[in-house]
Amino acid sequence: MDTVRATFARHGFVRSAGRGILGGVCAGVGRRFGLGPWVSRLLFVVLLMVLPGSQFLVYPLLWFLMPSDDSVIAASHAPRPMR
């Protein structure tokens, strides 16, 4: 599971802890693509109208898989184990 979260973090898919309303997923995805959080939320709602139901599966999955920006910052400041 940590490798999946590390891959998401490496590619910039990180949940926004400070700017999120529910889980920070839309704000994190919006930040990754250079959009504001409200624009990405609006696109999420529009997508919900076009493809009803799929977002209720995708959003919780992304909430679980995407690391929060707090955990990414904490992991980057953690001391590395010596070999």
C-alpha cells in the first residue's frame, strides 16, 4: 500500500488537508492539474451528471489511495535509515 501512495505522491496526486471540504481529493486533483479547488469540485459535479454513480466509487478509492499533504511533508522530513 505504501508503494501505491508513494507513486501517487511522486506524480503530484496528494490530498489537500487545508483546502479540502470532505477529504481533499478534489482540491488535490485540481492542484495537480493547475486548477483551483472550486473549479475541480464543479467539474466533479458536472462529471457526476454525465456519468452518474461512478464518482461514488472513484472518490472513496482516491481518498484511500492518495496520501495527504501532511503525511508527505512529514515523510520528507523523517530521518532516513542508515544502511
